[in-house]
Amino acid sequence: MKIVRAFFLGIILLFSLNVKAQVSVNVNIGPLWGPVGYTDVRYYYLPDVQAYYDIQTAMFIYYEGGVWIHRNYLPTRYSNYDLYSGYKVVMINYYGNTPYVNYNAYKTNYPKGYHVSSQKTIGEHPGNGSTKTISHNKPQGNVHHGNKNSPGQGSGKSHSQGKGKKK
């Protein structure tokens, strides 16, 4: 009987020595071309291409052929679009699955070419030696535009829905 117990104890020890701990950490920093300072957001609106970017799924969401398309790339007509230079409207406080529910308001409030202040990107622009800061000179609205140090002007009402926090 002692032999059987010793055998099972040996088997248990053998397996416990071979077990390796595995830790999984999910850090949501967004794409390298995204604006610095917003780790608790899910979407950016890209006015120049009239599309959304879902950080959680790493997909662009754009309207084409009467339907909203989810792809990991932009349509071919934007194949030369520079995501590092393009302006990103940070959608704070919205975490649902349909950021385009207020698309007409976004399209009106943030037309193609819309830029406010400067945006520093998370990563370096390919081909440049440093993290890129893009400066723009247009009056600032009342939402977060990817520049966490600019409080904005306006009524203080946000274009966002839901709850969340800026870090």
C-alpha cells in the first residue's frame, strides 16, 4: 500500500514540475498611428476617409454599397492615405458595436480635411526618426480630438455615448 501511495505521489510531483505558469495580459494601446493618451477608448472617427476604426477588433468600419463594412483595411480609393498624418476624432465614452449610429452628425461636425491642434501618435511614422506630432490651425470643438492636454471649447457637451474614462 505504501508503494502505491509513493507511486501516485511521484506521478503528482512529476506533473507539477512540468506545469508552467502562463500569464496573458491584454493591453489596449491602439494602433501605432493612433493618438497618444487614450487607452480606454474603442473607436476613432477618421474624417478624411469618413470611416471608423475599432481598436478592439483592429477593423475599419466604412459605408459602401448601402451597408457598413468591417475590414482590416480601408477601401482601395484610400490606399495612399497616411493614417499617421490623418486626423483622428477620439470617440470617448462609446463602447457599443455600431459607432456609425450617429454617422450623419460626425460627417457634418467633422468634414473631410478636419483638423484641430496637434496630435502625437503612439508610434513613430515609418521612415521618420521620431514620433510624429502633427500641428493644425483650426478652431477647436467640444470633443476630444486625440490631444489630451487640450480641454476644448464649446458647450462642454460630448459627442459620445456611454461611460468610460480618459487616461
